[in-house]
Amino acid sequence: MISTETIADKKYDLKSLSKPQLTQLCGELGLKKFRSDQIFQWLYQKGATSFEEMTNLSKDLRERLSSVAFIRSLQLHQKQTSRDGTTKYLYTLFDGNRVEAVLIPEFFPDGVADRLTVCVSSQVGCVFGCSFCATGKMGFFRNLTPGEIVDQITTINKDAFERFGKKITNIVYMGRGEPLHNFQSVMHSTDILTDPLGMDLSPKRITVSTVGLTKQIMQIADENRQFNLAISLHAASDEKRDKIMPINDSLDLNALKESLQHYHQKTDKPVTFEYLLFDGFNDTAEDARNLAAITRWLPSKVNIIMYNNVMGVELQRAREERLDAFLRHLSKERVRATVRRSRGDDIDAGCGQLAIRENQPRGKTIAKN
Ligand code: SF4
């Protein structure tokens, strides 16, 4: 809950609070619950960026609120649209840090927009240092607040509506950062997105991905969270996973298996295994057999993702013939996989490519080099 300091001691960043925390703050100000609902709605449904916009609150109340709290919003720094319609949004945060989000539109054959997916960032940089990932090379700087996560989505939603005449349909937490390493803020943000007074999205439309933080997977299970869970697997043996994902050193495939079986037991939900296919590294018949064995841990799907090469990374996107062979091996194992071709490669918006190109110091990382 919010700090025990009296509210006179500090000003609150409203969008860093969960809904219960906002209700608590309003309670401390002597406001009824419906007032905190109104404020919540202004922030997340109507996109208010100041108290002045909250016209169903009296002037007096707005002034009181602005004496104890403030509203911070992301500033759009740059927007780039790819040949395939994918758009990358680069935001500046209040402290000068930057994050990116991506809108990935899919179209019906007649050109009308079908699915509009937003890939959202949850941290500035990332500590986990996966060898293929541009964000991992930045190191970790800080977690985003729930408001900084939700703002990426609400601003893109507005843009999507102007461009395609419809709201975004899906959200994936697969941008910069490891979502479960910023557990509280990510959970609060999904609560806001699914709240009828927030974006009112079905949790089925939200996918949170993780490299396999087992304690947090267990917690998601115990809280019976209804969003979808995706595991960034990318290698199907400890030996190969160790080489590209330093997290596997401390949380290996056995630990992952245990947490996922617990997850399925508690939620009865399947998971998706995301598998970036790298040429000559994880695309052999043996890799396919290992991957098939992992899919039998619990009901699951496999997404094979065609990697967009990242400058300075040795691993390369698998050639088409290797992809075809890998799919044949999987099929022999009775595993059906969906192939996802990375989008927006001409604007560096593809999987693993999100990172600032400007020179900047490196943050914390668990990678050895
Ligand atoms: S793949 Fe995910 S966990 Fe790994 S370095 Fe990149 S952002 Fe971090």
C-alpha cells in the first residue's frame, strides 16, 4: 500500500499507484470511493494529463488534489512507421530515460485492419543480458511505474483509432525489459488495463512473457491471474540455454518445469513457448526433439519466431530451408508450431531489436561479458 508518511509530507505520482492505493489516498483525503473511481477513469479511460481536465470534480477538489499529487505523462519523442505498417514509438520519461513500444497491425485481405497488437516495455534496459537481445546489451537502469506502462498503451490506442478507426485488440509484454522482474508494476498495469473503468480489456487479450522467473510464475499461479503467459525459451536444453541466456545458470529447465506445472495445476491455463530460431544453433533434429519433450510438460503452444539480426550479435536468423526442416522434425514429434515472422525490421522494431541506438553508459547486468 502507499507509504505511511502522512500525505502532507510528500506529493504522490498518481500513475505510480495501483487502484487500491489510489482509493486509499482518496480515503485519506476524506473522499468517497466514487471520487477515486472518477479520478481513475479520467487517468486511464479518458487519458487526462492534468487535474484541470477532470471537470466532474469541483475546482476546490482539483486544487486539493494538485496540492498532494501530480500526474506524469510520457512524451512521445519519435514515431517511425515500417513498410509493413508496424509503428515504433520512442518515449521520453520524466527523468530523460527512453522506452519504446510497437504497434503491429494485421490486415484482412481487403486492407481493413484486423488485429492491432501493442508490444509494450516494462523496464528501462534489462538485467538479464540474453546474448541475442539488444535491450540486454544496454543493462538495467530502472523499472517503469504502472502509469508509464499503461501510458504507452493508451497513447498508441489513440493513434490506432485515428489511423485504423478501431481500438487496439491485443497487448504483449515483450518490449524492453523482463516483465516479471518488475512484478508489482506489471501486475498493477494489467489490473488497470482490464478494469472496466480503465481500458476494460479482456485478460485473454494480454500476454505477459518471461525468460522463466520461477518464483514469480508461481505467484501468478497462486493469484490465479487470467492473462496469458509466454515463456521465452529459445533453446531446449540446459547446455544451449546456458550459452545464450545467463538466467539459465540459476534457474534451469528443471526449475522452469516445476513452476510451469504448478502454474497449470492452479490456473488450468496453457502456456506459449516462444522460440527464436537461430541458424545452426538451435534448429537441429535433436533441438526439435528436446523442444517437443518440453511441450509435454503441460498443455502448450509453440511460436517459432524468425529473428531479426542485431548488429554485433553472432547468432543469425535461421535460413528458410532450416526452418522448413525444423518444422518437419517438430511435426514428426506431433508438435504443431506457428511461425511468426518478425515485423518492422526496416525500423529495428523486431523481436530482440528494441534498444536505443544513441551512445549511452551500460546499466547493470547478470551477463558475464
Ligand atoms: S530477451 Fe528479455 S530478458 Fe533477455 S535481455 Fe532481452 S529483454 Fe532481457
